[in-house]
Amino acid sequence: MALAKALILIACLLVGVLLGITTEVVVNRHKSASQSQGLKTEKPVAKKSSAHNAKSVPPQPLNFDVNQAISHVTYLAQTIGLREEGTSDENRAAEYIQQRLAEFGYKPIVQLIPITTTQRTSRNVIAKLDGRTSPQQTIVVGAHMDSKGGPGANDNATGCAVLLELARVLKNNNRQIPTIEFVFFGGEEIAQGGGSNDHHWGSRYFVNALTPVERAGIAGMISVDMIGTGPEFRARNMGLAPKTLVDFMLELGGTSGMSYLRDSSSVGNSDHEPFEKAGFTSVWLEYRDFPQYHTPGDTVSTVDFSHVQTVGRLLQDFFEQYLSPDRMNLLPSRQ
């Protein structure tokens, strides 16, 4: 009985093997016939991923975020502190600004600035955002990095913070009409051992280094300096160049309580000075008065960040909404 069962099992296995060989032969013959007749055999089609099918989504519009500005002021004035021109701490501030600009997608460049009274070297950090419809026209927006006599939270970490956050937001939104050149100036304050005119080292160097083509392309300059403390919101200039940018700012900033105050100093009180003296329409934005400037009391705790937000939102509105092609045509042309 056991022998009979074994013989039946062997017979079943042999039949299975013979059927498998027959099937393979039939299939191979079918493939050969199809190929000889020029028939196509189907290949599996890879499915495209959903990421490939999805359309590229533009970035969501951003608004000026005062919390970002607070972090910049805190780092510059509290983590670093006193940033005297041409020192390692001013250089730390410049490196911090370069790093943030690179994170935002810019390719910042550095100008080295000789400080003749101290034999030190300061620097400007420059980042450019190309205009969408008037790229041949450039508006310089500047703020100085250095401080004097103290940590310089209001004078002028606030200005640098506004420029950094504005650079981030405008880069993302890409709505600006002209080209914008963000310039973080070194050595704005009077250098050690210098007289009343031994200042504005970075901005004067920047203007003097402009080529004729670059000069022809500059449509104006905005200096953002000491905008975190004081009851008076001012648009200022020296009265040496057309007032077009001052008038624009007063029209836009009137609802924020902005008014005009002339900078009566013959050597200027901020980095608009060399631009005005070169004939560029310029405006200095400032909140005043601030008795703690150039003292150890210029700390983060003295800054009213609602002022910082007001200036940041004002400048975002200026570049994204107010500055139309018609208004750009009203800016003095040097071409």
C-alpha cells in the first residue's frame, strides 16, 4: 500500500514538470512570433509622483514681522554690545548681517573702509534686490552698524534690524518696482581722536566709489537711523538736494504722525549727508529725542518696538504699494 502511494506521488510530480515545460515553450514561441511580426509588447509604465504633477506654488506674501526685528536688535546690542568702528565687534555685527542676508537668498558683498584717524579698517555690507519693472533705477536704503559709547540698541541696531527684516520680506514678495540696494554702513560715528567731520566713513566711501554708470542709476537714498525711541517721528534732510523723497515720505507717513525737521548741521547727522552733497534726493527717518544715545544707557530696554514696526511697515508699503511707476518718474533723473 505504501509503495502504491509513493508511485502515485512520483507520477503527479512528473506530470507537473512536463506541463511547466510545455507552458514555457508555448509562451516563448508566442513572444518570438510577436517580435517577428513587428508587434509591440507592453512595458510597465512608471507612475509620476504627485510632487511631479503638482504645480509650483508661489511663496505666501509676508508682512514686516517686528519679532524678527527684536531678535536682530537683541543680538547686535546685547549679544555683541559696543560696536566701535573698525573693531572686532563691529566686524562681528557685519558677519551676523552677512549671514542673515545669505539665508534670505542674497549674495552680500563687502567694502573695506579705511579709518584714517585710528588706522583701523571698517566695512560696508551691501545686498541688492533687482527691481521688477524699473531695474535700471536704484534706491539705496542704509543703516549704520557701529555704535559709540554704549551698546547702541536704538543708535543704530534698530535701523539695521529694519533693513534686515525688510530685505527678508521684500525678497519673498518680489513686488518692488525699482532695484533696492540695502547698505549696512560701517563707521558712521565720529572716530576716536577725530573732529566733528571725521564720521560717515562708510557712506562717504560708498558714494565716492560709485562709477559714473552707478551714479546715473541711483534715484534716491533713505537713511534709517535711531527709529526706536522718542515721541517725534521725523523725515529729515539737509536741504542740499531735491526734496522728492522727503515729500513722498511725508505723504505716506502723515497718518503715522510723521513731520519734517531739517538737519541743520553742515556736516550732517546721519548717512544721508554724502548722498545729499552728491545731489541725490535723500531722506533720514528718525524718532526723537533720545537723551541716552552715545551712552551705556542705550540698551534694548529703552527701545519702543512699536516705533520699529511703524517704520518697517511704512517702508514695506512704500516699496510695494506707494512707489508706482508714475512716482518713480518724479524722482530726479541723472541719466
